[in-house]
Amino acid sequence: MSQSTLAGAPLALSWRDYYEMCKPRVVMLMLLSAAVGSFLATPTLPPLGLLLWSLLGIALVAGSAAAVNHLADAQIDARMARTQHRPVATGRVPFAKGAAFAAATGALGMVVLFAFVNPLTAWLNFASWVGYGFIYTLWLKRATPQNIVIGGLFGAAPPLFGWAAITGTVEPGALLLVLIIFAWTPPHFWPLAIARKDEYEDIAMPMLPVTHGEQYTKWHIFFYTLIMIATTLLPFAIGMSGWLYLAAAIALGLGFLYWSVVLLLDRHPRAAMETFRYSILYLMLLFVALLVDHYLLPQFVAGALPTQWGFGA
């Protein structure tokens, strides 16, 4: 992307550009994990209004942090094939308007959480916003090849948000859900870093494949996958979930392990991207399995749906 494109005449701007700045696919995955945290926090259905307000507030704050990421990384985004068409990188969204959008979205999200959920959930979201939008994006990402490992804590917090929204507390079950995503993040992102190694090298970003090589990174993906699988067994081990979840966790974990071995042995030309794609599906299905095991399946088996939301007899 040439500098003339960035500095030239204003480009057509639409709501889709602001929507893209919020990284909607990432936010949707965050909302799924937050919703699971909300459901697991209570033996019955959480209050529908509280659930919806919390998800709205979480989405707004997360979208704001993503927009800050777009603003901070505009110059390097313009040099990478994966990101060069982003709204700020192309100049479709001027920096000032993007900053105003990020500020307004984040502020609105905080107001929603403070007014309609609880202060704890609002402050946890604010801490995550600072962590991802500033500590990770502006410093950690450029400071160490362990950026994904350390910074993964900020992206692992949504289940805690959902749990805190319902209970107003931080409890061990919520922290265990955070631990699962924290362990998942390195083997999720490092395959993408391998696939985009040349681009990260070109912008001098110290991703693990750039600083230590691809094979070293593949071994780390393999070992972190084992750590992740062990972590996902803990909900069953402590009685937080049942046999249905255990079966799903083992099956999904074996699938992840398969792709990490394929990647390690270099047996597939697109193993890195296939591993990355599977990792997203993996987390979605794992959290759905947690949700079904905790609530939906027992209720359907019992033949009695709760009536809080207007279902059942």
C-alpha cells in the first residue's frame, strides 16, 4: 500500500468500515464465551435482560479495543497482505474519526455495564480494554516473542465478564474458563504467525517464528496443545461439568493434537492455516459442549424447560 493512498483524497466511507474496525468475528467468539460464563454461573437460566445488557456492553467495549488496535497498527497493517485493506490502513477511516468512534463506543459500553449490569463487570472490561488496546497493542506485541502468551490473558477474560455479570463476584469456576482460553491462545495464534512469517519479518514484528524459527514454533504449538488439552479436562475433574463435556473435550482435543502433529511433521502444505482454522472451531464447540452439558441437556432429558424466559409449561 503506497503512502499516496493513505495521504490522498478522502475515500468513500460507510458504516461497514466502522463495523470492520470492531473485528466482529473476534467479538462474536468473545460473546459466545461470555455467554457461556453467564450460563455456568447459575444452575438456572440467567435473567434474560441482565444477560442481554451484559453482552451488549461487553461487545461495545471489545469493539472499542479492536478499533484502538486498528488505529495503532495502521502503518504496519498497510504493509501486510492480511490487513492491508483495513479501513484505517487504507485511509477510508481518518485517524481522528476512528479515535472518536473508539472513544464513543468504549464509553457507551462502560455506561451500559455500570448502569444495567454491575460495577465489577464494568471495571473488568475496562482493565481488559486497557490491556489489549494499549499494553498489548502498543508495547507487548513489539517487545517480545512471548507477546501472544502474555497478552493472551487479556483476550481470555470474556467468560469472567459473563460470570461476574450474573453473580457480581469473581469465582474459581470463572477463572478456570479464563485459564482454558489462556492455554488455547498460543496454539491458536502461532500457526497463523507461521503462515504469515514473511510479513511479520518484513515489519520487524518479533513473533516466535521470526525470532526462533518455524520448527521451534511448531514444537511449542505441540506442547502448548498438550497443556491446553490437560486444562480442558479440569472442569470435569472438579465436578464443574459432566461426561458429555468430557467426551467432547477429549474428541476436540485429539483433533487439535492431530493438526499440531501434522504441522510439526510438515505433512500438509497448508497445515498452518488449517490448524488456525480448526482452533477457532475447536473453541466454539468446546464452549457449546460446556453449555449443553451444564444446562440444556439435563433440562431436555428431564422434560422440563425452565420458565424464566417464557419457555416450558
